Amino acid sequence: MMNFDWPDTAFHIVLVEPEIPPNTGNIARTCAGTGTRLHLVEPLGFSLDDKHVKRAGLDYWPHVDLHVHPNLEDCLKTAPPERVWWFSKKATRSIYEARFQAGDWLVFGPETRGLSDPQLANAGDQLLSIPMRGEAVRSYNLGTSVGISLFEALRQVGS
């Protein structure tokens, strides 16, 4: 196994009202492996004790810097607005146009509906999408989207 010397990037992944336990477990595992903070915004579509969440995250949960928030405003109260990136298939700007910095917050909406229209409207130039070829697929899986976005951010900061 190859180990990387990750810098202390302290990225933040924010899942707004996640619905599917295995997605959250998979994302938690990615966060544990990269030293990324995971923020879950209630209401959650499952219990954190759910066997599917635990199974997907395996025995990595003790290594996850997990924060649960009652709402998005509470979650982002310490985030500099200019360092918050919002992700949606509706965005016209690609993640590859963004200039990520250590400490950035990457915000993803619920699996079945994405971020709300008011959230998208407030995102401005910090609304990003992951390029997709063709119309056959509506969107990427949430775990895949987080992984693509987080690793692009890590790549940009020299990880």
C-alpha cells in the first residue's frame, strides 16, 4: 500500500440532508483517508447508527472528523463565503475552472434533488459542476462526485 504525506489541507465536505447511507459511509471513508472534515446537515435520511452507514465506512469511522449540524447556516457560520464551493449539475462552470485553496468548503446537496434553488442562486461564481458527456446519465453518484471534486482540490494544493 502506498501512503502519501498529505499536507494539513483541512478541506471540508458538506453533505446537505444526505439520504442514502452507503453514500455517506463511502464519503466518510474518503474523508478519513484524506484528513478531510465531514459535515452532515440535518435532517439526515438515516441514523448514523444505521448498519449500511457503518458497513460502507467500515472501521474508519473513528478516524473521521465528523460534525453534524441542525441546518446549513449553522454549518457554514465559520466558513469564509469566498471559500465555499457549491456543486450542482445545473452549474455552467466546471470544477476545473475553480482555484481551490486549503481550507475550502465543498457543499453537495441531497442525492435525489440536489441543492435548492435559493442555495444555487446564492452560490454565484462559486457554483460548480463536474463535466459529463452526453445526456444518458442524469448525474453522478454523490460519493463519486465528492471523490472527483475533493481529489481535484487536493491536486491543486499540491497533494
